[in-house]
Amino acid sequence: MPETNDQPDMEPAIQELKNIRETLSPDEWRDARIYRHIDEYKLDYTLIATKISSGQVHYYVPDTGVFEPLKLQG
């Protein structure tokens, strides 16, 4: 689901992801979006973007401050 603003207690987390999204270079990243999802019984938010050089979708890891490839299972 795309980002929403219906969880006021999550606002700092969303704002942090928005700030990271704004710093992404358009020459390196495209389609950067914030998604909300249920992670271990709690609502969470994730920043996802496509790395142009590889075409792979990556997600931002707040603990490390880096993007990791997203492993999609079909």
C-alpha cells in the first residue's frame, strides 16, 4: 500500500523515510516509494526504490542506513 498519514504515532518514522527519499540521486534511483505493512503484528513503514544500474528493487534498512536488495518470492 502506498504511504498514508492515518497513523500519527508513526509520523517520525514516515518523516525520516521521506527525508531519505529526498536525498536519493535521480541518476542512481527511481520509483522511490514508502509502503506500510504489517511486520510481526505491528504496522511498519519501508522505503523501496529501484536501483537504475541493476534494475533491482532495494529497501532501506534504518539500522544500517543502507539499501539492501529486496528478495521477492513468487
